[in-house]
Amino acid sequence: MIHKIESSKAGSAKTFATTCTHCGNNGTFQNLPVQDIFEPKYQLWYGSRKCPNPKCNGHIFFIADAGGNLLKTYPSLKINFNSERIPDRIKNTFDEALICHGNNCFISSAIMIRKTLEEICLDKESDGKNLFKRIENLKSKIILPEELINGMQELRLLGNDAAHIEADTFEKIGKDELEISIEFTKEILKAVYQYESLLEKLRSLKKEI
């Protein structure tokens, strides 16, 4: 998205609260010792703010409307996910899918979700001549509900549509499709890598007999 500043005046937009794109904490972002810019034609504020978390102090650029209501931040806000126990290669691949989604790059996000599935199959040594076969073979490697296996096949098709012009299984790949896909991928990652950890934590709370 291109924002044009044809004329401007200095001032200060309202203070706003948001989620930090660096540390993930919520808070009221702090003004910096520089003035914001107001663009009269488009009725938009542009400026910088600092995360209130002293352990972060992350810097963001923002765009707000004339009333000071936050419209966009850079870096863009990502959907949160718990990365505990997830191997680095898989975590980094899925994180890239979230970054693409946060920047409205939906086709790129779909491709990275498909790559996340590829990485899961590789990590679990699931063989097959294509991703369909590798997902099916995953049943022999780990225990997953049939619904999650079916969901992986649907995500595979979404990513295939994104990567290949001739693929037309999905009518479109947009915000709604990607947000559902991201939530489903999070559930797959939980089932494959995190449920066992939760069970261990639960067992550790039991009194020794």
C-alpha cells in the first residue's frame, strides 16, 4: 500500500493502545520526542511510538485516522502462536506465514503454510512421492485425529493453488481463507508437538505416592 503526503502539518495524534509487534505484550504506546505528521487531504496521522514494556522498548511506525484511531502499524501485527517444543525449522517457516499474513501477502502466506506441512513430514520422516502421500503416511508415524489429517490435505491444496497458476481448487485466497488456515495449522502443531508436553506438566502436578 502506498501512502502519499501531498501536504502536512506537525502535531500529535492521540495516545493509543495496541499489541507490540516485537514482544507481543499489550500496552499504551509512548510518544517519542518527535512530532507526528498530519496529512489534511487524506485525514491521516503518521508517526512513531515506543513499546511501554521496558524489556522491549520496540519502535513502531503507525498510521491513524483523524480521530487518532489506529489503522496500521509497521512492522505489522502478527497472529500470536505458542512455539514451545516446535522445531526451529518448522517454527521459522510458520512464522514467515504469519508475517506474510500480517502484511496482506495472502498468496505468500498460503505457500508458507504448505511449506510448514512439508517441514512437519520431513521432521517425522514421513515418506512419499508427493505431499499428499507424505501426509497420508504420517498416520503411521504419529497419532493424529482423522480431522487433522483431512485438514492437512485441505491446506496442501490451498498452498498448491497459491503456488501454481493452473490450480483452481479454491475460488480465491484471501484474508478469511488464510486466517482459518492459520488457526488450523496451529491446531496441527499443537497436536504433533505440544500435547505430550501438556500431559507431562499435568502429571508433574500429581502428588508423589
